[in-house]
Amino acid sequence: MKSLKKIICAVLSIIMLFCFFCISSAAEETQIRNVIFMIGDGMGYNHLRLAEQEGYTLFMEQGADLAGWSRTRSASSSVTDSAAGATALSCGIRVANRQVCVFPDDTHPGETPRIITENAARHGMHVGIVTSDKTTGATPAAYSAHTSSRDNEKDISSQQLSSGFDLIWGANTSTVTASQAEANGFVYVTNVSGLRALEPGTRSFGQFPSDGWKLSPSKSTPTLEEMTRKSIELLSADAANGFFLMVEGAHIDKISDDTLNNAVDYPSKRADTAEAVKSFDLAVQAAAEFARADGHTMVIVTADHETGDLYYEENTMEYTFHSSGHTGKNVPVFVYGAADLFAEDAAMDNRDFPNLIAARLGWEERFPVADPVPAEPTETPDNDTEKPAKQTLWQRIAAFFRKIGDFIRRLFRR
Ligand SMILES: [Zn+2]
């Protein structure tokens, strides 16, 4: 009788232990391996409403697992430009307008702030940059270069070519040639058929026509959605340590930025803005669909600033532009694949994003991280770039229990 009691006790203990692992594993955060960070340049909340007024149905807000706000400003102004705005998002610091990933006011002589893409590469992640702007635009620059001014396009291109990143795609610029790209180990692509032919394992530099923001661009131009899908396909292949992808929809800003009263055709400005929002929205949907299917990918969508001071006009019942430039308004944040990244409707600082991502990926680094300025700007990253970060004992134990939990859940699902 005693031995029967012992057996029952043992069986019950094992069942309880299994239940505990399942519950604790389910309650834990989803293990994120891949990050897709998407920037709708100049996209305020009312840009979404304007696009809907123009007849588009949007995925972005309705499909999000979590929504919040980002406070935008730079070190030099309450209204940021794209260079300082993207630097806050990529390096976790505020710099003066026009600066790209440098410490402001000589606070760190001989050092540069590490870009989140550089940190991702150090952790062995694949890295990609995709934009509908030229590849030297302020936003892609802030994910791939350090320079005192966004106007230093040659310097930006030179650093991108030596970055070691897996893909850099955007509208063409005169500062990158096919031979330069190929000399740095990139396949050089200039049209949609070249893009479609790219195979996993190849690094590529894309220089496309500049109408990729449109829903139906010229035949040789990939849309932002196609670039997003293809870049995910390439980066996710053989990505043992995951990937980091930045996607920018640049033309929400460019069109909203047009001077209000300089004979711009106002209805077509509204229509073009709405088309740029929809084009970006399709790219977001593509990324979110991948995240949902993958289960270990987090997509964050936000803007560097608002452009155009769009608000609702009672008498016309329309969302209308009230500025010809950037504003200091808070911009929306949408998350897919990590519903607990922050509290619903929270307002964050634009500098907060690198550390939100770092914490979720289990990185030990906290931004801003200061690195010595390389002796030669064209040098390749050091040998550490290929080494994944070492996990602590607790991280290894947590990963082990997560695997057991995943296994049990799969058993019950069958
Ligand atoms: Zn911008």
C-alpha cells in the first residue's frame, strides 16, 4: 500500500512539474530572433486617416498586436529632421538636425555611437536595409553610416559598401557604381528582374528607379512591398542567429513636404500622399504576415516625425495639411509579433527603441554604445562580428525549459 502511495505521489509530481513548465513557458515572452523595423518617413496618425478618406483600406492599425506613440525631437530643435530622427531610432541618442550617428557637441572625442544594425551584425545576425528613397537618404544612412552631415553622400555610400551588411536596396544614387559594389562583394542589381533572381547567400546592392513608392511603378522598379518580401526571404534563409531588417517608406514625407501654396495641385498631393501610405502599408502587411507565420519575428512600425501638420477640418470634413514641413507631433507606433513589448497606448521617447529591441533580443549591450572611430572609414568590422553573444547560465536554462514547453504544446496540438 505504501509503495502504491509512493508511485501515485511520484506520478502526480511529474504531472505537476510538466504543467508548471507548460504554464511558465507559455507565460514567458516569445523568443524573438528577428526584428523588422519599419519607418514611414513623415507618417503621422492622421496620414492613415487621410489615406482612408482617399478610399484605401489599411492593414497597419487594424492588424497590429500593440499600438503606442513615439515622441520626436532632436538635440537642436523640437522639430527633428530625418537624419536626427532616424539616429535617435538607430543609435538611441539625440543629435543635432542633419547629423547622422555621431555624438553631439564633441561629448565623445574619438568615438562614434554604435548603430543597432552594427550591433546586430556583431551578434551574427543578417542585416538588410530597404528604402524607397535613394540609398544615401538620411534614414538609410542612419542605419549604415556615421557622418557629421547627411549631405556627405560619398562618405555614406563608402561606409555602406564596406559595412559587411547583406543587402542595401533603394533608389539609385550617383555615388555607387557597379564596379564599387562588386569590389565589395555585392551583387549589383538595378531592376526588378535582377532583384527576383537573387539567391539566398548572396549579398546585394540595389539601385532602382525612384518610383518604388508607387502602387504600380514602372516595369523595371520593384514596389516597396516586393522589396520587403524578397529581403525577408533572403535574410531569413540560413539565419542561425536571426536577422535585422530596416524598411523605409520615404515618400509620405516627400509628398507631404511639398510647399502648400506653390501651385501644387492639392487634390493630387492628397492622392499621392495616400498612395505612399498605402504602398508602405502593403510592405508592413508583408512583414507582419511573415512575423505571424514565423512566430519568432517582431515588427515595429513608426515614423521619424510627422510632416504636413495634418488635422481634421470640421467645415470641409477632411484631413488637411496645415504646414509645408516637419512638425514635433507624436507619431504612431505599431507592433506585430510582440504584443507585450510596452504597455498599450504608451508614449515612448524616440531614443527608447534600440534598448526595447536589445532587451527583447537578450543583448547585454544598452544604447548608446560608444565605439572608437575606425582608423579608416572603409575598414571592415572586426573579427567579433561573426561571433554570437554568449548566453548566461540562466538564459540557457530558460531556453531549455522553453524547448520542453514548445514540445509539450506541440504534442497536445496533434
Ligand atoms: Zn523624415
